[in-house]
Amino acid sequence: MKSKKLPLAFWIFIGLVVGVAAGLIFMVIPGGVDIAKSYVKPWGTIFLNLLKFIVVPIVLFSIASGVISMQDISKVGSVGGKTVIYYMCTTAFAVILALILSSAAKALHLFAPLATTGLEYTPPEGQSLMSTIVNIFPSNPITPLANATMLQVIVISLLIGFGILLAGEKGLVAAQVVDSFNEVSMKIMDLIIKLSPFGVACLICPVVAENGPEVLGKLAMVLLVAYVGYAVHAIVVYSTTVRALGGVSPLAFFKGMAPAMMMAFSSASSVGTLPFTLECSERLGARCEVASFVLPLGATINMDGTAIYQGVCAVFIASCYGIDLTIGQMATIVLTATLASIGTAGVPGAGMVMLAMVLQSVNIPVEGIALVAGIDRIFDMGRTTINITGDAACAVIISKLEDRKAARTSGALQ
């Protein structure tokens, strides 16, 4: 009798455990941190590079293929509209939750003031709203693909999909080419995913080795508040919405998302985890054409975890400088963090860049980012996990809503 093959989630979990254990060992060995960074981390970087290599083809061809498979531009608009509304609502809720939790922590004196002298942080140059909008639309088709500028890649793939639909019969050959490239990209993705247990171990090991002692220091409480926010948001928002709107058991949802969540936690990259998120969401019942459209879009604009991080860190940094935020300032943080999440790239560390924008919006010294910069990677692992889980929840929900809409339409026609 053929033995049952152990699921990928099991092996990824084993890789995670091995990586954490190795990181703890390197942490206590003299010179162990340097060994982990010099000889273990590069293998994790190779794995991440392979994921990043396949991400642009996956996004380009999967969104175009998803648009083509819908066969109707109005249907694309329906799916896109529901997706953006869901993402915006959950992100706004995430920021409000973060502000409530962090304000409670401050009231309970859990946010101990830290030294704020000698801090140095140079924020990146900000962009105006109109500049951000203009930069979404590419001036040529090559640069966005070469630089992995995901919003521009999404625009390119949408235009290709729309063009093929509008071309009718003359676009059939192009549609077949897109579908063929999409299938090839998926097969390459499958090969890379098989390396994930090894990649996860090599990615998590140096993080634990380098940050272990610091996590146990004064900033541990900030991390705790952020991770409580992550957990509450996942349990309350995603469980409620996938049950009420998607008809999926929350337990089944989180169990099905386990491989992608573990990959997100170790890689801290929404875009890098995209292949896993696609596979898991389709197994949970998301339609292929919907998932191919919703998930790449979510990896770029849906940042619930990043929004929680921004809210918690804004209150923490303000408390360190002795600043009491007003209701108006908190409302500004909610609005800014929600809008800023659209421009947050799905790569490690991008949330810190957007935090500078949030702090500036309420006149909190941007130099305060230096207080949390040392453990940003620990924040990043949790917020990325929430980000991709929200993407998958949206894909499942939109698929079910579209199924019901199709059922009603066919029933009305009969």
C-alpha cells in the first residue's frame, strides 16, 4: 500500500522549528551571530531571490489571464470594486484597533519611555498624492518589469487583459500565449515552492540569532501589543468575514492558509509569499480567475498588518517623546495609514518607510523610528502574515459573492 505523503505545511513547520532552534544555538555561541549572518542567511537570500524572480511573471500573466477568463470587462469592474472596498474597510479597522490597543497600553504604563537623545533617522523623500497617482501608470513596458514596480506591473497586466478582450477573435492567439506563459510560470513556481522548508529555516535562523536578546529587552511590550493586534484582527475580522460572506469555517480557513502564513512569517515578504497564497486560496475554494486578480492586487495595496504596526508604533514613539495624541491626530493617523498602505511595497522593511509618512502627518519626530528600527524585522514577520491572510480571505469571499451573483442571474433568466 502506498504510504501517505506528508503535506508541505508539515515540512515548512519543521523548517521553521529547525531554523528557530539553530538561531537560538548561534545566539549563545561566541561569534555565532556572525556565522548565521555570513553562512546561513545567504541560502535564505537565494531562496527569496528565486521567489522574487517568479513574482513578476506570476503577477503579469495571472492577472491578465484572470481578466481574460472573466470574458467581460463589466465583470472585472465588479470584482475589482468589491476587492478595493473590502481591503479599505479592513485596513481602516486595523488602524483603529491598533490605536485602541496602544492607547490602552499607554494608559496602563506598559509603554515605558525610552531615551530619545542621539537618535538619527533620515526619512526617504516623500511624494505628493498626485505624484503617487502618476507613478502608478508606466511610461514604458520594460522598466516596471525590470524593477518589479508592482502597481505598474498590475496596470500593464490589466491593459493586456482588456486589450485581448476588446480584440475579440483577433485576440485569441494572444490569449493562448498569455495562458501558456501563465501555466509555465505556475510550474516554475511549484519547483521553487518545493525548496520552501529549507528556505524558511535559513531565513528565520539569522533573525532569531541577531534579535533574540533584544526582543527580551525594553521593546518587548511594543511587540506584544502589535502581535495582540495582529491576532485579534485575524480572529475577529477574517474569521467573521470568511464565515459570513464566504461560507467557510474559520478553522478550515486558517488550517488551509498555514503553509502561506508560515512562509510569510519567515520571509516577511507579501510579494514573495504570493505563489503560496495563490495555491492555498484556490484549495480553500477561491476561483482561479478571481484569485489571480485579487491576490496580486492585495499583495500591493492590502496592508492590514502594516496598518496595525503603524498605529502601534505611532502611539509608542509619541509616548517616548512625551506627546499626547488628540482625537483629531488619531483620526489623521487612521486616514493616512489607510491610504499609505496602498503605496506600501510587499517586500521586507517597506512598512518602516510608510511609518515615516504617518509620523509626519501628526508632527511626531520621525527620528523616533530609530527606536523600533532594530526590531522592525520582528514586527515585519507578523504584519506580513496578516497581510497575506487578508488577501486570501478577500479572494475566497469575492469568489463566493460572484458565485451567488451568477446563481441569481441564471435563476432570473430561467
